[in-house]
Amino acid sequence: MMATDTFTRPQTSPDFWRKPSRTRQVLHTLKQGKYGRRSIRFVYRASTAPVAGASTLATTAWRWVRADDYAGTDDHVFRESVRTRRRRTAWMLGFGYLAGTAAATAWWDTSAPVLAAGAVVGVGTVVEVGKRIASRPVPFKLPGRKGGTPQENQVVRAAIDAKLGRAEGMRLASPVLTEEGGWSTVLQLPPGQRARACLGKEADFASALGVGETQVVFELIPEHAGRLAIYVSKADPFLKLYPSPLIERTEPLDFWAGIPAGVNGRGRREVLRLVDACLLVAGEPRAGKSAAVNGIIGAAALAVTPRIHLFDGKGAGDHRPWRRIAHTAVKRNAPALLDHLKRMQAQMERIFDLLDNAGGASKLNPELCRQFGVDVELTIVDEMRYYVTSPQGPEIVSIAADIASRGPAAGVLLVLATQRMTKDALPPELKGVCSLRWAMRCPDVIASNAVLGPGAAGAGYDASEIPRSHRGVGILDADGADPVRLRSYFLDDDGLAAVAAAAATLREAAGVLPPHEQHVDNLAELEAVLSAFGDDDKLLPDELAGRLGWDRDRLTEELAGVPLKQIWRDGGNAGRGYRRDDIAARADR
């Protein structure tokens, strides 16, 4: 039997896709009650503004008449004379106001008193409204402006297009608020969907919204697993330079309260509590690792009390400014690092014995430091791979892992930095006990996970996605908090020198400078330089480098701290060079 009916595809009515009128949108919004509470609050504040403004004017005038601005003076006769003069002025102004109002009532209109009082109330209202606008946590701007704060339906639509969750039930739990550097809101995901699953989709949301992917910041809300805090900046926040707050600081820094690490995507300062755990800093070359480490050293130097120990496996002189205030400054010397770690291990055991005998707290704190007469011992190891692959490597790794796991409780801290994220540079037994991780730009996902931990990229924290233009930007995984992307503070060579000089001044005033400015580990090089002088007492840098067979950069590095002085030959100025006596004094020291 043949079928007599044919299938017809149902067509959607064109009215379904037609945008509802503005009136229908307003009625729908009012029906939902989204703006009801805000409307009531606005009406209440608007109705009370004239009363509050007039009251503010009256209170200000009364305080002026009483000369409260001179309340702190000890000359009571002078203050009373000011009061008398101001009372006379107030009486004259009041009499003029009443006389003018009475004259206008008699010669013009009987409504003059109402208009006069309205003028005073109007001035008070303007003052009160201005004060309220100035005290708002965010600037007063209207939403929906093109290129500015979007409307709520635009944000919801972008969230749906980015597949942050199902379309049914997707809404905003907070109005879109305009902030100084962008706008923010809170997205309510459909029931049963977690906000944590949205991490890593910032680029998709940015594409749907039409902004740059680094302008979007997602943050979890601890109180609600289904809500996601969204912040979108007006411009890329990681292309800005943020000067270090350590520059021009003249007071000691509280190392126990945390050190300034950088600025996150919302423009907020991020503080790193280094006393809680040991830190691992890693990233590919030219990613900003040295700047981050120098910021940590600068903060510890300005904290005055921590003892700083520097071990440079690269040997390029990145930490040269800190040698004066460091108790140890050694480069490319694995046996010296091993000996130092053994001393730190013994120091750790001694502190634990003191804590056990004293009872009470099981971790070192500032009060116990003063009681025991000890300080925080901060060891910075730059380019850890050099030491790990040395003949002393296995023993260094074993002792460093023990210190990293137990040392923070005794004030013995490690900061390990490396450019290689492979197992030969970061053995698992050492990396696993570093609770603090700071990943700069990494070459690939595997390297990023090697620093931040397995599964970090899948959870939305992938340092390989940091653009190369964002030097100094990294992902900081602080113990006890979700990882955050931030840009470390900018500290150039002049800034480093200024912070080091300020730290030396503070430490000298506190009497905690090391007995010698630095541990001289290049004595052999200095002796070679002295031998190269031969019978000469002074040589130009190029002449001295040529005799040694070195390049100019190596000569400058080995003779860091030795002054260059004018050299006169044949009655003329030959230029600035080195003198044998200055280098000999450096070698003796």
C-alpha cells in the first residue's frame, strides 16, 4: 500500500527571530525583577540626597564658625579671635540673606522664600551627589556603550558561544559593573556545571566577545562552585610595565608578611609568602626569570634580617649588585654549594632542637627569631641544572630535597631557578617538595606541566600559551591558592643598583652587613690578571683583555667592582683603564 502522506519539514516562524521591541525588553526585565532592588535603592538615595546635602552644608558651616580647623592650636586667644571674626561674618551673611528674601517677597513675589530655601537645598544636593559619585568603588558610566561595557545579554551570548555551559540556565548573577580598567560581572552557570571547567577557555570567550585573549580573566568563587567571576580589561594588561615598589624604598620591608611578586590581569598586586615553602622558578631564556629572581632577592635585601646566599650556575653576573649585602656569593662552584647545603641542613636541625626545647610553636616566627638570635637563611640557586649535572649532583639533590621539605619551618628557604625543565635539571624528588611554582613562558605543554605539575595545562594553566611579547609574564602557583597569571615588576639595571644601595644602607644601620662584602671566588682569575700586567702599572681594558686572551665582557665581569681610572700617556689622556694596585687590593680582600 502506497503512503499518501508526505513529510513536510516544520518551518520556524520569522517572528521567532525578530528582535523584541525595547518596550517588551523592559517589561520582560521588570517581570523578572532583576532591577527591582536596585530601583528601590536608587529612589531612596535620590530622595534623601537633598536632606543629606543640606545637613552637610549646615554641619560644615557650623564647624567653620566654631573654628574646628584650629582645634589643635595651643594659642586659645588666637582661636577665640578667629571664632569672633567668623561669628560676625556669619551674622552678616545671615542678615543679608534674610533681608534679601524679605525684599524679594515684598517687591516681587511671595514665593521668594521658597525659592531661596530651594537654592540652598539645591547646592546641598549637588554637593551630596558629587560626594557619592566620588566615593563609588567603580567610576560612574553607562553600560552598553560601543567599545565599552557591554550589555548583559551580550555577555551571556558570548558565554554560550564559547561553550562555557549549556544555553538553558545560563545567566548573570551580578550586573555588569564598569571598573577603572575594564568591566566585571559574575556568570551563573546552569545547574550541575562547575565553574572550574571554564578555566582555560578565556581565549574562546574573548573571541566570542571580540576582545584580546589576554584581556579576559576568569576567577573562581569559593562560596559557589557554579559561579565564575569574569573581568575584561580595556587593553592588554600584560603589555604594561609595572615599576617595582622596591625602588626608592627607604624603610625595611616585612619579609614575613610577603614580598611583592607582580601585578595580575586585574591590575591587582600579588604577594608571595616565601616563608611558607620553597620556590621553583623556571622558564625558557629571555622569558623574565632573572627579573623575577632579582625581585625576590631585592625584597629579602630590604627586609634587612634575612641572610642571603647566592649561587650562580650561569656565571653571567646577573646577581652582581647583591654581592655587597650577600653573606655568600659564589658562581659555577658545585662543591661550594654542597658545603653550604650541609651547613644549612645542620642549621635546620639546630632550629628544630630549639623549637622542641622551647615548646609551643613548631614553626619559626619573628618573635622566636629574636628569642633564639637567628635569622632566615635564604639560598638562591640560579641555573640549577649546572649543579645537578655536576659530580656532586646526587648529593646536592638529596640534601636540597630534605631542606625544601622541612626547611621552611626552620626559616631555611630555597629558591631554585632553571631554564631547563627536563628531569636532568629538575629531578622529581626535588621538584615534588617545592610547593611554590613560578612558570615563565615555556616552549611546550610538557615543559609547562613539568613546572606547574601534571594536569596543570588541562586545568587551564598552560605557560606555553604566554606570547613571546609578554616578557616577564608567568603563572604563579602559590601554596594554598589557585594559580594566577601575573607580570613581575620591572627592575632595570639602574633600579637594581638603587635597591642594592638602599639595602646596604639599611643593613649597615642595623649592623647586619656580612663581615666581608662578598665571598671572592675568582681569586685565580685575579691572580692571572695581575700576572698579565707584567712590568706595567696601568693598562687600558682592551690591552689587558688582549694579554689575557679574554673578550671585553669577561674582563668586565671578572673585575666587577674595580674602578676604571684615567690613564695619561705621553702627556695626553689615553682613556680610562685599570691600575695594578686596585686589582691587588681586590685580590687581598
